[in-house]
Amino acid sequence: MAPDHKRLARFRRLERVRAIAKQTAATAAAEAEGTLAQLQALASRTDSLAADYAGRNDARDGMSLQQIGRFAGGLQGISESTKADALRAKSIADSRQLELAAAERRRAAVEERAAQEARELAARRQTPVLGRRKAIGTDLE
């Protein structure tokens, strides 16, 4: 195999590797976005539960009021923890999206280099087109 063909084959292999890396980055980004959506939904539900229990006023005695208060406080703690987890998941999802964009840029760059190499190889293989014969004399003849 000629060195030019080897170079083109290397670019094509690198392009396939970069496409696989992009697919892996896309999978990781999708998983991170899914986790983020789940945590945001969970935070919203626990927050509304905590608000519902905090607003209850159907306690029959002091002990039930104390239990409702402790339960609402526990739910509020879970809600805050879930919100913090959702913030961490958002930063992870954002970084995964940036990694995906970088992987796509790398893949596109290799694709362009491979296409350029193929065009140059094809141009070198073409026989040169002979130009018009040079006229002898002047245009007046």
C-alpha cells in the first residue's frame, strides 16, 4: 500500500474511533440529563410534600403536633438534600454536554482532514490536463 493510501486509511480509522468516542460521550450526556430530570422531579415532589405537612393543622394534641413537625422537618431536610444533588447533577450534565460538543468537534475535524486527504490523493492520480496550444504569431493573422 502506498504511503498516501496508508495515510488516508489511518485518517479513516481515526475517524471511526472519534465517532465511537462521540457516541460514548452522547450516551454519558443522555444518562446525566436523565439523572438530572429524575432528581429535579424528586426534589419538587419532596418539597411539595414538606410544604403540605408543614401547613397541616389537624393535630389533636401536643404529641401529634410534635410528630407532624418532626416529620415535616425531616421531609424538608430530604428536600434540601435532593436539591443539592440536583445541582450537582446539573453541573455533571453540563460538563457531559461540553464533552459531547468537544467530541463532535474532534470527529468533524478528522472527517474534514480525511476528506481533504482523499481529494488530494484523487487530484494526484489524475493525469494533468494539457493546456491550449500556444498560438504562434499575432491575433491579426
